[in-house]
Amino acid sequence: MKSSRVDAPRAVPRVGVGAMIFREGKVLLGRRNGTLGHGTYGWCGGHLEFGETLEECVTREVLEESGLVVTSLQLLCVSNILAYQKHYIDFEFLAEVALGEPRALDLEMADWNWYDLENLPAPLFKPVEAALHSFKSGRFYNSRYG
């Protein structure tokens, strides 16, 4: 029986995380420069490292990519993302800024700006699209997105 997988035959899904950070009713987004979703707009996020909790991973990724310290993490959604020739089980969180102003600290992210939810830049990174769908619809799980 043949599989319709996007990834290479021996590849396995990875665990991704992201943080939807609001300030004064606007969400933080930056343009992605890396190979995964190059040219799309996304928020802070990345890969779960061995031994980390999801919350530790989100906090670390936000600090590494933007210099922000976040607090009040709340799980927003879980998505099964099949995009960019990759497969991710993705956990997105809502977060509040506890300290700092966003700076482009990671070469994979640039142009941090605060955007109104009704006027977002395009195109959006697929995990961000899935999380926004959950945020607006109240659905916690996106079974296949991308």
C-alpha cells in the first residue's frame, strides 16, 4: 500500500510550537527568511528540543527570536501541519509580553511589527493560518492543515 506522505519515506513528524503575542490589541508578526516558509509572515516559534516542556520551548523561542520575555502562556490549538514539504504536530500558544521590545535577533526572522487582526500581511505562515483559524472559530484542533 502506497502512502501519500509529503515527507521523505523515513521522515517522521516533528513537534513545532509558536506564540501569538498581543499588545494593545495587535499581534506580533515578522517576515520569515529561512527555508521553511520563506517570505511568509509568522510569529515566534520553533522546534521542541529533547527534555523541554512545550511552555519552556515557547518561552525560549520567543526570547531567541525577538528578545521578548513572555508570560501567561495559554494553549490555543494543536494542528497537524502538512506544508513546505514537512510534517509537524504544532502547538500554538497565546502569550503576553512581560518584558522587552521586539528585535530581529534570529536570521530566520525579520521586520517585527504589530498588526491589527483585520489587516494582516500576506502570505501567512501555515501554522499561523491554522492558529488564527482556531482563534477566530474557537476550534482547538485542526486535523489536517496546509
